Amino acid sequence: MAVYAATKDAVRTVHEGLRGESTDGVVRTTAISPGYIRTDLADSMADPNIREQTQKNMDAVGIPAAAVARAVAFAIEQPSDVEIGEINVRPTVQA
């Protein structure tokens, strides 16, 4: 999890750098931070117990990828003078 957390932080840092450098209005930046999204992640897990538990949690808590797509579309559809800096997309039951 440490590497995962570090890469998320790196992406946020790069995003903030791009935002700060893109002050001419040509490039807009939006960081999309998805929470527990239903994906095929469990299929990649070798341990059957972990795979089963992950899939069970995903089925119970995960939201569809379409929820993230709607958030991306929202950011893109804004007028050219509006920048949505960050969007967090999470299931309402995720802690």
C-alpha cells in the first residue's frame, strides 16, 4: 500500500504543477480521485481467499465505472473559463 499511496501523491503533485503552469487558459486540469469502483481487480489476485473477499466487497460497496465517467464529463463540459480542480468520486457507504 505504501507504493500505491506514494504514486497517488505523485500524481497530485504533478497535477498541481501543471495547474500552476497553465495560467494562459489553454490547458485546464482536473484531478479525478475515484474511491471504490467496480472493476476486474479481483481477477488479478492469485490468492483465492483474497480474490473472493475483494470481489465480495466490490459487489457490496463498489460503484459503477460510469459514475467516474459522469464526473469526467462534468469537468469537460464546463465553459472554457471554468476549471474544476479536483473531483472525488466515492460510494456513499465508503469510509
